[in-house]
Amino acid sequence: MSSTRAEGAPGGLGAKLLALVVATGVSLGLSEAVLRAIDFQPRGANRDMFVNTGRALLPHTLTPGFDGLYTGQRVRVDADGRRVVAVRPEHAANAEAWARGESPRASVLLLGDSVVFGQGLPNDETIASQLQNLLLDRGYGVRVQNIGVPGYTSWNEYAALSDFFGAGGHADAVVVVYIPNDVTLENDHLRMAEDAYAVPPSAFHRLTSFLYQRVYTLYLVREALVSLRDLFRGEARELTDFLDPEALAYSMEALSRMAAACEERGIRFSVGVYRDTWHYADAERSLEYEAAIFAGLAAEGIEGFRLESHIRELSLREVRVFWNDAHPGERASGFIARDIFRHLEPWLREGEPTPATRAGLNLPTPTTP
């Protein structure tokens, strides 16, 4: 009897291992199907999209000419290192004229981080692209430029604006989209000077990046492990962290320098204060944070306005680009673009051509959204 059991053991073990492999494969397959059905998207960053500059105030920029995937969407970066602002086919003539070097009626420059960049969105759904098409729809021949880069904070934006002016860039209005992460003493949010962003990625890193972008279950497991690590390390920021007086004053100094640089050049400068999704969970503290930001702006003599209609008009699920990513999605970005448009329209109307000039230029009469 014992001899029979011994002889059968290897076969029994092999069958169990096979069953385990099959069960694991089926589980992974079901997991992948569910994640794709609920529109889960890997948010992994693509190192190739960034240039490590080694500069203290501007540790990274976008790679000029980049055309590839970033957080699950195709991203195009122009030759100047700025994300492409896409226009709809009916406005192609405007884009072609600007590409030939013809001057737009005016130019608006958006500055910010991943919110302005449009993380998780295709090129034509970013705030900048939606604002561009809205302006053209309303008859304003205004060009929008996008200096939105993931990881940027106020001082990074100041350095990027300085580079823009230094390279001969032109804008008639500069709008900074101010988010809670701007309230920080940190100028290297992506840790370019420390982690894998600062060195050429190894073959292992390229392989894992490739797998994370295509096998969603692997990415989900990785995110869960990272979240647990951060939880035990206590790295998650609380709302009170964004009210730190020292960090707020440091950020306001950067905005003040940007405002001064624009004033020297006769450029309109303003700051749109972005209402974050935490407003759904703690509106009282969210408004306290906003009041502190507006008080700081007022102390510096900087014009500020609210970017809030996306929170007011949409649910949390509707705001998010994906259920696992709180960056604004297409609809939310559209609301933000309209908030910026409403802020700028009185200024645009001040320099409006006369009816006769408009007719001569074959320009449509602006309409109010």
C-alpha cells in the first residue's frame, strides 16, 4: 500500500502544479478582462518623454519631438519641447497660418503641471486644446501655447517661463493653473537627481515599463504595493500640508517673479486656482485652502480666479480621467477651459477689431458660450 502511494505521489504533485498554473492563468485573464471593462488604465510614466537638465529650478523638461505613449495615451511634443495643442479640422487653416509664421491676433500661454499637460488625455482633449478650439469657435483668432509638464511646481514654472522669454517666445497673456502641489519647498518632484529618471534606464526597467503598459494586472499589483509602502512610510500628504505658511510664501515668491517678468513685457498675468477633487470629501478645508491661496495672491498684487465649475457641475467619477486617476478627464478639462475663457474674454473684447475691420478680415463675430 505504501509503495503504491509513493509511486503515485509525483504524478499527484504534477497534477496539482498544473492545476495551480491553470487557475493562476484563468485568474489573470479574468482580472485583465475586468480591469479593461471598467476602463482601468496604467498610469506609468515614460522616461523617454523627459529630459534631465541637471538644473536646480528646472530639473526636467519635455523631450522635443517626442511622440509616444505616456500614462496610457499617445502624446506629441513639438520641436520646442511643448505638448502639441491640437485644433479641429475646421480650424486647420489657423494652425497652418501660424505654422507658416503668420502672427495670431493674440497669444495665450498656459503654465502648469500634469493638469495643464493633460495627463491621461489624448492631445485633442487637454485643457489647452479645448481652450484653443473654444477661442476659435467664438471668433477669436488667438493662439494657445501649452507649457504644462508633469511634476512642475511654481519655481519650475518660473524657470520654464524665463526660458520661454529667453528663447524669444511671445505671449500676450500668461495664465498659471495653480494646484495644491504648488505649495511646497520641493523643486524636484520627480526626483530627477536621485532615481531612475536621472540615469539611462536599464533593460529591466524598460521590460517592466513595457509590461506595466500592457498587462494591467501587473500594474495594479505594483500600485497596491507602492501605496502600502507609502502608507507605512507616512508619505501621503494631508490637506493641512498645503496650508504650510513657509511653503506657501515660497510658492508666492515664484508667482511674484513671474508676474514681474510679465509686467516688464506688457503681458497680462493671472492665476487660475484649481479646485481639487478632495473638495467632495472635505469642502470646508478645501475652501480654507483656497482662501489662503487667494490671500497670498492678493498680498502680491496678482490677479486670481477660480477654476471650479468642473467640481460644481460633475460628480467625482465624471471629473476623473480614469477611476484610478484623479486628474481631470475630457469633460472636466472642458469645464476648466471654459472657466479660463470666461476669465479672458473681457480682456479679449477690449482689443476687439471694429465691425468694419472684422468684416475686412473675414472674421466671425465673437459669441458668448
